[in-house]
Amino acid sequence: MSDDLATARHQVRGRLLDAERLVTATAGGSIKDERPRWRRVEVRPVELKDGPRLQIVTFDERQSFTNNYAWGADAERAVDEVLTEPFGHWHAATTDDEYGYRVSKGDRVLVTRSSQGRERRVQHDRVKSRLVDPSAPFLRQLGISDAAGQVKKSKTDKYRQVEEFVRLLDAAVREAQESGRLASERLRVVDLGCGNAYLTFAIYHHLHEVMQRSVQIVGVDIKEQARRHNTDAAARLGWSDDVAFVEGEIGTANVEPPVDVTVALHACDTATDDALARGISWQSELILAAPCCHHDIQRQLRAASAPSPYGLVTRHALLRERFGDLLTDSLRVHLLRRAGYRTDVVEFIDSKHTPRNVLIRAHRTGTPATQEQEAEYVALIEAWGVKPALETLLSTRP
């Protein structure tokens, strides 16, 4: 380990073990020719029933693991353990400053430091801190909050949807930034199938007002009424220079690249495939999509014979429908991987608030699927006699 890397890790360690000042920290990526045990690590202070703790969340390719450590010797041992992993980058924010480093492909240690700290909001074991302030002007403008800045009872589910999406967006953007991606001076974001633009405005508010990024965002919807309504709302908020709306279909609307972040929330059936295909064609660094209504693969399942012994799975319409949902999104995830994206599937929002609660999150790495993964995909579609719409779209695009 070089002296520069040892010094950078020591700087991170001091911040991780500062019980009074630590706000949050993350690690990810890998040093050349080395592989950490986890894909990502998040560190933060929390307040539990038993008192203050240091929380360390580790992520593999499938799930996350959360452990809480008493400040002192326990926390020191846990921090030293994660710091020995060959992560390619670390970023730690405290109330005093932000410090991070990234190891380049040439093994150079690139350090970033900001003298401006962050507000400390210690999370509790039962109550999540809010990333979207209910009194934010855009929520009042859109009718989610009242004049007093309180979420209306009739809009509680919509607010939760906005809050949870912003939480997932925040983590994805920070990870991309810390690994050296999303380095554009002005981020370009496209929200495909934006509807009433609740999430379009929430994305702009969080990236611009909270994360202090220069952002241009375009919302696309097929309805002229939505374009007019959303454009007027942007004007009333004073955001017209940065937030625009285009009328058109997801697959063909006039949106010029580059597009750093592609978003599609609850685009129905193959409209989600149109959105994923456009994100891939733009080579977006991030693609976030919450699918809705998987009719295409379900139709193909009805017309095909299930491979033995899986007739039990598709014999009943309800079970066939649910299996179709899982099969569709599994195939989409592989096709994203084939196109050079690292993908994961997470719960968007608790199913008690909406049945459409799956989010596909994709980070562009440029590394395609392995031969083994490709073979699994081919075997799966041949066994079930299906062809995903996304594969067709990608094969016909230049």
C-alpha cells in the first residue's frame, strides 16, 4: 500500500470514528487487480434504543447487511475491517468538511476536500430522516402540501412515493459521483412518461437545491395537456430555464443527447422497454425505471407451453401473471447487463402503498455480461418460448 493511500485511509478513518461530527460515508469500486468483499459500503451514526451507534451497511450483488456498533473499541474494529478492503473510492462527510479519495487506473490517489460540512441528522431505528421537506415550494405548487407546508392526507401516498424515489436517486447519484462518473458540469436528466411531473420536479429540487448540482431536466409525456400544465408549473416556480417538457411518445420524443440520467416511473408494459432502450442508446450513466403492467410477456406465456415441470406455475391466471412480471424484469436486467450496465432490483416503496413497487437501478460500467450469464439468458427465453420487447428494440437501434 502506497504512503498516499495509507494517508488517505487514515484521513477517512478519523472521520468515520468521530462520533460527534460524522454525517455519512460511502465506499465502492475497486483498486486495480483487487476485489473487495462488498460492492458498496455505507456508514452513518444512528440512535437506537440502546443508545448511539455506528451503523455499517454492506452491499453485495443481491442484498444489504446492516450492523450497528457501540462507539469505542467495537466501532474501531469494524471501521478498520472495512478500510482494509481494496475499495477504489471513499467519501466521508462531517459537520466540518467533506473528504474523499479515488484510486485511478494508474494507481494515483486523487483526493478531494471541501471545507463546507453538512447538516447532521442522526437516523433513528424507527424513523427515517426526510430528504424531501414537506414545505418545499414545489410540493405546495403541485398540491401535495398545503399552504402551511403540511402534506395533505389525500396526498400521503404520493408524498411517500416522491420521498422514497428521491432517497434511491440520492444514493445512486452519490455513488456515481464518488466513482468519477456524472462529472458533467451540467447534468442532463430525462423523465420519460412524466405525467403530472411530481417526480420530475422532485428530481430537479433535490439535485439542484439540495445537492447543489447544475441541472437541466426534460419531462416527456404523450399528453399535450400534461405538457402545458407542467410547463406552467415550472414557470410559476421560476424553474423554466432548467425544467422543460416535451410532448411525445417515450420511444420517439424529440430529446437530444447527451442524457446523464434516464428515469421512467410506471411506464406501462413495453413503454418501460422503450425507456430502457433510449437510456441505453444515450449511454446514460444512470437508468432508474419502475416497471408497470407486464402484458407483453404474459401474452407470450399464454400462447406458449410451459417447460416441464413448470406447468403448475402458469396453470392459474393469477400465478401466471405474477410469474410474467418476474420473468419480464429478470430478462430486462440481463439485457441491461449485456449493454454494459451493473444492475440491481430494489423495493421502490412498500407494497401497502402501491403494488408497483419494483425499481430497476442501472449504473453504466461498460462491462458486458459474461458468457455464462448470456448462456443462462438464452436458455431461459428458449425454454419459455418468449422474446423480450427490449431485445427487439436494442437489435433495431443503430
